[in-house]
Amino acid sequence: MLRTRTAGATVLALVLAGSAGWSRPAGDSGRPASVAGLLTENATWSRADSPIVVTGDVTVAAGVTLTIEAGVEVRFEGNHALTVDGTLNAQGAPQDEIVWVVDGQPVLRLDRPTVVDGRPGAGVGLSDRPIVATDLAFDAETGEIRFTLPEPARVRARIGTRNGGPWLRTLIDWEPRAAGTHVEAWDGRDGSGKVDFAERRDLLLVLACLPEPGGVGLQTIRGRRQAPRLAITFPHATETDGDGVPVLRGAAPVRVAIATEDYAWLREMGFELATYVDTEFLMEQEQGTNPFDYLLDTASLEAGFHVLTVNVIGFEGEIGTASVRFLAGGADAPSGKRAW
């Protein structure tokens, strides 16, 4: 989900998360367009309609794209939110910025094309001084991540898979980085170091950079907490292979347990769980519980090694992830068979 909300002074928080009525009297092109409500169809806020005046909360529904053309001014009148459960396509340009105005003051200028994916966990909020990393490069084969910061920042780097697959690892979790060029290394594995994703060719990197706490602290940022910790176990598995990988047969019980201290704040904000086998979506538990128990039908899987991945997704943008290997089919399964 992406949410932007104005709150008094010059604070504009953009937060990724899941028909905005807008009107102008016919024939009166001199009056600003006003917007409020639920957007259920693709829409464009055009330069011809600028300024766009936000007079109430606006929500872009899942599967819907809101396009904002270059040169548009978006004015927030009052404490209103722009929530994006779909996609925001802001077409800013260096000489033709999109300007967000709060209390009559410009607080955010988008001077380059910016696309925001509103899927849960796809991104992070920005303060009124967003930091844009430049020269961003991700070499999935070597695991090298390179980026340049214009000023000191807190950085979060998540690695996941394309086309709606799971998040695999939070490599950098709101850690401080100095201004300048940085080279980070990913070993291709999950956080436990036991599951190797390096051979996949559908990986993506999402980098978020926020100012060091100061005029606008992290308390104004959605998705500001560090990734919640979780563990996956197979309570009834009594066999392992020679490398200690659990052997599962039939309907195998699975337990997902969230660290107690993380569950306390997740429960307060609300969260959901998404499970994947070999990065293919399996199921979703929209009202998260802890621990979360379910049965995994291993009989439907090809005999051999597989990877179970679970994402815990807080409703304010935090994401925890864990992966574990298991062997389906027992001792007769091909020992060298990979899930991909």
C-alpha cells in the first residue's frame, strides 16, 4: 500500500501498501479540479487540470493505475491521505516537476519518472525530503549491489522475485550509510544462509533510502520498523536426509512462529501471512495468527527437494521472510533433484 497523508506542518509521508471522485464545473477550465474518494478505474491527473486539489482521502484500488502528468501541482487541503493499493505512475521530469503542496508550501518535487507499486511490502514511505539513490545497479549473478547516496541516509534493501513472487531476504535493514558510493554483497542465500537462491534469474532488488533522523524522524515513516523475525518448523517430521533436510510425506504439519517481541507490534497494526513453494504462491492467511499452523500437501509435489518460503506482511509495510528446504517423497526421491 502506498499512503501519503498531510499532518499539519510540512510533512508528506508516502507509504507503499493493496472512483476518486474529481470534479470541475463544465466549461469552467479556470477552476482547480478537486479530488476525493475511491478510484476504481484507471485515471490521469493531467497538466490541463492542474492544480489538483485533494479535498478528502483518495484511494487507488488494487489493479488500478493513477497517472500524474509532468508539470502537475497536487494541493492537499486539510489532513487527507492518498492511499495506493494499485499503481501510481508519476511522470515528473527535470524541467517539468510534479509538485506536492501542503499548507501552501511545496514539500515534495518529483523531477523524474516514478512508478510506485502498491502491493503490500513493495516499497516504503518517503519523508518530505526524499533521498534518491543514483547509479543503482544489481548484478544477480555475482550478488553485487551498487548505489550512490547524495547525503547520509538509512537504507533498506530487499531482494525478492518478479511477477508476484515472495520476498526472499532483507539484506540491509534501515542501516546507516554515509554519503557517497556503496558496494554491498549478497551471497545469494536467505537470512539463515541455508537456502541458496543464487541460480534464479527472476530476482529483483528494491532499495529505499530515508534521511537520518532529524527534522523528520522515522516515526513519520510507514514501514519504519525492522523486519519481523520468524521461524518455520515441521513439528511431526521425524526423518531427515544425510544433510539434515526434513523428509515430508503426505499432509505434513507446518508451524510458522513469529518472535514474541515482533508479534506484539504486528498484532497491534495487523498483518497477514503468505506462503510459497519453490517461489510459487500457495496460500494466504489474511488475519495473521501466531503461531500459524497448517497442513502442507506434499503428495501433490514432485519427488525431490523443495523450498517453502513464508512472508509475514505488516499492514504498515514491514515484511519478514523465512525459507526452509524439505524433501518430498522420502528415501526414494532423487537426492540431487532441485526445485528449480
